[in-house]
Amino acid sequence: MAEEISAFDPDSPVRVPDIPGHKPPIRYIRFAEDGQLLVGVHMPSRLQDGEWTEAQAFDVFDSEGALRGRVVLPDSFRFRGMRDDMIWGVFRDSFEVQSVRIYTVSWS
């Protein structure tokens, strides 16, 4: 990275910022349609087709604050909402065709 930066201006000092060794534990916090708390959590990253990606996941807490469990969604699914045990969003297939999908969560 430093070599690429100094190629633009070899006379200027190049300082590459430190890359954190760990991700923050929380990505986002939002509420579901029925008041459940959804806490987005980071998952391990992986290199896929030359780009870094990670699964979309969140911990679900009921309206009383008890942990119901963790939901990990497919990479090609974009979350749009949740109510009770139903999650809906947009799924994109291998041909980039979008469709609306609804998943039912089975809590263990």
C-alpha cells in the first residue's frame, strides 16, 4: 500500500494507518416491527471473487430483553424487516434477479 501511494508523489512521506486487528462487536442496533431488538454483529470475513465479504447476522432479543438467538442470513439476502418469527427481504439469485422472500425462524 505504501509503495502504491508513494508512486504518485515519491517526495512526500507516506504513513499507512494501522489496520485494526479486531472488528467492533456491534454493527448496528434496530427494532423489529413488533418491538424485538435486533443487534447486528460482525461475522468472520472471507475473500470471495476478489472482494472481502461477511455474512449478515444479528442477535434477537424479545421485548422483555431475553436473548432469543442469533440469525445468520444468506449473503444474497438483504434484510428488510422482522415480526415474530418471520423475516422478509430481497433475495438476489446468481443471475442478479431480485425476488421477495420470507423466512420463518425456528428458535432452538
